[in-house]
Amino acid sequence: MKTLYDVQQLLKQFNIYVYVGKRMWDIDLMALELDNLYKAGVVDQPTYLKAKIVLRHEYRLEEEHESNKQR
């Protein structure tokens, strides 16, 4: 699991489709849904951790993009 698309495909396996309209909000919601899946025991720890790392990375990239856009 290396990209946001990979995380979306993981969530899609559980019929979870996320589109809020703003990429940062989408990432936040994906992280919440992933947490819930892990707590429910349907996602194993290695998969969960890889997905969380991807989401954090994508969120940071989006923050940088937003800050550069405002300059």
C-alpha cells in the first residue's frame, strides 16, 4: 500500500466510498473509517499501519500544497 488510491481501494472492499469535496476532508474521513475498521477487527494491524502512514503523508502533502497556494 503506497498511495491514496490504494487506501481508497481498501475501504471500497468494505463498501466505504469517501468523497466530501475537499481532499483534506476526504483524507480525514478515510482515517476515521480506517480507525473504525481496525477497532472492529476487520483490518489487520500491518494493513492498518501502512494505510495510516499513507494517509498522514498525503495529508502533509495537501497541507504544503494549500500553504503554497496561499502565497
